[in-house]
Amino acid sequence: MFQQAFHRVGVSVSTAEVRKPMGQAKLDHIRQLFALPNVQLRWRELHQRLPTEKDAEQVYQSLALDQEALLLEHQEVIKGVVPTIRAVRQLGLRVSGCSGYNRSMVNVLRAPMERQGLRFDHLVASDEVAHGRPAPDMIQHLMKKGGVSDPSLVIKVGDTSVDIEEGLNAKVWSVGVLRSSSELGLSAEDFDALTPLQQAEALHETRRRLVAHNPHYLVNSIEELPSLINEINERLACGERP
């Protein structure tokens, strides 16, 4: 989607460039792409000037239309998420969500998610707070909504480097997920089509990149979350904090 939106204004961006800011609010993501020296060079060659905020907003509007159309076509919840959320609730926890999408995009997804059994106690979009990831604003917004004042009682789960940084900035437990993640860069079907050795190598490389951001935990699959919660509760009982 990002590549298509940039192509409309005559500038190419690579998959590797697009993945670097993955997880940020979409407009912030575009700003980060425009800040890359190679992207600025391509833009200057075409337009004889550096990109401006107006240019970023133009690309964002194009992206938003594409994104909403794509979301209408791809609404399946990742395998394992619904039973995992159910298990987490059985442990007595509430489950809220924050998104790099804007509210309009989130609304496209909400009803299909709920039909598949994925419901959130609270849900916030990136355009409903002052600052998107990696700032802690969305987590703090959800804590306020849920009446939670102690960040050590919150676990942030995400699949990008800025998800991890968002959790750390909010001073909550920050957990990164490897499989089916943006950082891994493979759909569940593509990952399952790999040989066991290729899967192990892909997960190892993704882990290497994410561990550099100092998460409290990295898990291969979100299905590991309930057992991880038990471990965190044990650490809390011993007086540990994130």
C-alpha cells in the first residue's frame, strides 16, 4: 500500500524502506519514509525540492483510500488470537487494543473482528491521541479508560519494533511476537510453506532484530501469552517491576 501511494506521486520506495517504520501511525510512517535520504534524493530529482508536510498529507490521503479498500477484503483474525484472548480473560485480565490505523480504518475492521469472536474492552486509534507510537499516549489512554494507574499491571503485546518501544515508554511489560508479525514479513500461509529449517532461520533473524529494542519478552506465537502472564505475575509477587 505504501509503495502504491508513493508510486502515484512518482517516487519509488523499497519493501525494506517501508518496513523500517512499521507499526507507527500511518501519517508518521509516511513522514519517516520522506525523511530517508534515498527517498529525499528520488523526490528532489523529480520535483527539484525536498518533500513537505503537504506532500506527506497527500500521500497519506491516497494511502488511506487504498488501506480501507484492502481492509474490506482482508478481515480474517490471525489464527490463535481468539482462543488466546479467551484464555487471557479467564485469568482475570481485561483486553484492550491500540492501532496504527486511524479511527475510520479501525471501524472497518471492528465488526468483522467481533463476528469472529475478537472483542476489546477498549480500542483506541492513532488519530485519537496527541502522539502515535512509539510515544506511550495510546497505552496511557487505554489505562485511563480502564481505571488502571499502575503500569506494572499492564502488558503491551505487539509485532514491530515501535510496538516494543511504545510499551517501554509507557513503563509497562513489553512483549514482542515473532510469527505472523510485520517484522517477520511473511503471511501465515507463506511461513507455513517454508521448511522447518527456513522457519527457524526466519524466526531467528526476526528475533535478532527485535531483541535490539530491549523487550521484556519475545515469543514465537501469541498463544504463549497465557503462560507468560503467569510468569509475570510471579515476578510481580516477588516485587519486580518492568
